[in-house]
Amino acid sequence: MSIRTERVAELVQQEVAKILQRDYADRLQPLVTITDARVTPDLSIAYLYASVLGDEKAQREAAFRHLEELAPEVREKLASQIRHQLRIVPELK
């Protein structure tokens, strides 16, 4: 990855983690942590990697499904947070 994509990936990871902690902590049970982010070279898609703290497999799968449902909403909040740093906010996957 280039330096630019690494910086954008780091920025997206930090901001999404803050958004999830600040705005969705009550809705995301069990605890979800964003562990890594990768961004495509054209900066159009960000792949987020998450870990879920929980004992039951069904509970973890439900948390990941819920994260996928929240992705468009989180992207909107991300856009308002980083609008001065990026022209186009990457799609979250």
C-alpha cells in the first residue's frame, strides 16, 4: 500500500471506532472493536476488520450482521467527521 492509502486506512479505522463507541455502544452488544482497515488504491472502498467479544457464536454472528446493517449510517457520520480531509468518503465493507 502507498503512504496515502495507509494514512486514509488509519484515519477511517480511528474515526469509525470513535463513532461506534460514541453513538452505537448501547446498540452493539457484545463489545465490538475495529482491529484493522484496508483501503483500495482508488480510496473508494474501505474494508474494516472487527473483533467481537462474546462467548456464543450466534451472538458474534448477530453482531456482525448488525454492523453490516449500520454501515450506511456510519458512513454518513464518518463523512461529517472527515469531510475536510477527504473528497470522497470510502464505502464501508
